[in-house]
Amino acid sequence: MPNRYIPPPAEALQRLIDGNRRFREGAGTTAGRGWHRDHAAEAQRPFAIVLGCSDSRTPVEILFDQGFGDLFVVRVAGNVVAPSVVGSIEFAASQFGTRLVVVMGHTLCGAINATIRTIETGYGPESRNIRDITDRIAPHIAALARAGAGSAAGAGSEPSADVARECLRANVRASAAHLRHGSQLLEELVRAGRVAVVGAEYELESGLVHFFDGVPLANGR
């Protein structure tokens, strides 16, 4: 099988934007792509790496209208960055030459809302494993959550949409910054202009993906 072309960051980002547009217009083709034996024989050459949330309403390949081998996707609740997540992204960037990394949060995120409630009430999840997720999110959104606490109906209630959105974006920016500066491998690739790390927000209410952090310029950097 011939190697796939790996586009520069700006071109890869445009492919995601175009795919999301097709998805929102109902013109996507992902659902119609069936299995073929060539899928196993073809070497991996994903054009983008996406760190997204595990939420069942955010199927990455579908909302970007991409198919087999197009995206290297890592999904974890709250799109938090843990060592295994960093290692997965490092693997894809170094082994496949993929040049775009997208950290994508989404509106109505349960992990964000649970973290906001923990900050407001002081009571975290009973599960130690779930607390590991909220503990990773909390430092990045604590100031925003406390500032917006008065907008909620009462302690422990759902946060306002504006507060939750600010928090999800702050969490995305923190995860993106962690990938840019918390991994020597990725930091060197970013510094050399070989990889761009971009933040994004998937809007459940409209199907639109907003890219807002680290968006590469048209020249590919």
C-alpha cells in the first residue's frame, strides 16, 4: 500500500473544518463506509490526532466526517492529560508523522460540571478513580468556578451555561499547554514547527466545532 500524504497543520485543520461542515449539513459519508480488507493491510498514517472526551455524544470520526485510518483518537472523560494519554499522543506523532494535535472539549460536559460542583461544595466523587479526573481538572477552573458560584441556583446545582463554557475552555487550554510543554518529545516537535497543538470546543447544541487555541497560520505553522 502506498503511504498516505501527511498534511501540514493548517491543511489538516481545514480538513477537519470541512468534515465538520459536512456533518452539520447532513452531507457526511462516514456512516456509509463499511469494512474492507484493505483497512488491515494499509499502514497507519492519520492526518490528525484528537484528544477528546469519552462522552457518548461526541464520536470524533463522525462529527469530523472521517473514516478508517484518518484520525488517531484518544478519548478520556474531561479530555484530561495523564501519562498514558501523553504517551499515546507521543506515539502517534513520532511513529506516524502526524502534524496536528487537537484537544477537544464539549458543552454540557459531565466531568466539567462534576468538578465545578466539587469546587463549590467541597465534596468530591466517592470513587477514587473519578476523583482522579476531577482533581486534574480542578486547578485549571477553580477561579472561574468560584467567581461564577453566585450564578447557580444553589450549592451543588448545575452551573450556569456561561460558567461551564468558560471552564471547559480553560480545561482545554490547560490540556493543550500540558501537551506543548509537559512532553519533551512534543515540545521539540512544536518548537521545530513540525506539530501544532490546537484547542477546540464541540458544541452539542449545534454540532459545530470551534477552534480557539493554537490555531496554525495559513503557511502551515
